[in-house]
Amino acid sequence: MEFSSSPVVTLRDVIIYQDVHTVLNQVNFEIEKGEFVYLVGRTGSGKSSLLKTLYADLTLRSGLALVAGFKIFKISRDQIPYLRRKIGIVFQDFQLLTDRNVNDNLTFVLKATGWKEKSKMKNRISEVLMRVGMGAAGAKMPHQLSGGEQQRIVIARALLNEPVILLADEPTGNLDPEVAEGIMQIFLEINNSGTAVLMATHNHHIIQRYPKRVLKCENGQVLDSARHNFALTDNQGF
């Protein structure tokens, strides 16, 4: 079918704003279904603003953007929940609800995205927790989990609605190298099963060990390693 070959993300002449300030100008790139792409750049270069624009947390005021089949330009508020059912979002700071256990955190998301049947919700939660190696964690509170375990729960949460793309903002940023490696393996497995991944990272070791296409935010532009040559050896560039 024709739609199956369409990119999962398409940006054309996009300008990204933070309040009244232009953060990124004339952004043009595509991400294909099942592709894995790194997003790099110095702190403050626009990585998080770009991701927030893709999941409609920042309003897109200029340019064409299609994400998971949704037009992001001035997307209506009532369309945003439907967009977010098609994408998974992984935050560096977890954003788990601290007053409830893992199962209830995930149930909250399912209910918010339209799930009704308790048995189906229970089965889906079990599936995603098993997938990230946390099958026995459902009754635990977030404070009972290590940082790496909490990040696995966040990934499970992002997978609940079988997204076509995961948007990950520094998912290994607060983790030690060994734990970060385990998280990276989960992302690679998810990607190998057909889900696209756009991962913002400062982790130069991971990029070297698992080379993929790179988008680099620099001087208000987004450079694409598929079209531009740029060095990734200078840690100052991250």
C-alpha cells in the first residue's frame, strides 16, 4: 500500500521558535519507517526544541511538518492526543507519577489514550514490561527502582500504543555507562522490530559503537550526515 513507504517524519522549510526567538531555521529532513537517527548538538543548540515541536509541545508556526501522518503546523489541541498515540516519547528525567506504582503509571497512560477494557490493558502492560526486562516490577513504586530501571519503565510506557517512532531526549544522560549500554540495547531491539527512533544524545561512545545517521544542531541549522560531512570526534560539539 502506498502509505507504507512514506517517511514517518518529514520537515520542509521548518522554523522552530522558543517564545519569540528563532532556535532553528530552514530545517529539512526525513526519517523513514524503521530508521534509527541520532540528534546531537551543544546544550542549547535546539535539540529539545526540535523534539518538542515534533510531538506538538511547541507550536510550529512556519514550514511543513508531517509526523506519523499528522500535519503539525498549527495542529489543533484536540488532534494532539491522536498524534501522541502514534509516537512514543522517552524523557531524560523519567516523568513517572511518584504517587502510584508501575502498573498504575502505565494504566493511566492507556486510559488517557482511549483504552477501556481492563483485561486488555492488563495484558498490554504485561507485554511491554516483559519487553524491557521489567516483568516483575508492576507492583513497585518509582522510588523503589534504580535510575536504569525507571528508564526501562519509561520506555515501556512509550511502547504502550505501538508507536511508529520513538522520540528520545537524552535517554542515557543520567545513567552510568553500563546501565546506558543496557538501555541502548533496548532501543536497538525496538528499532530492529520496525519502530523508527530519533534519539537526542551527548553520548559520544554510543554513537561510535553503534554508528547510525546523525542530525546535528549547530548555529541555528540542522546538518544531516547523509548530506554533510562533519566531525563527531570533538566532544565539545555535543
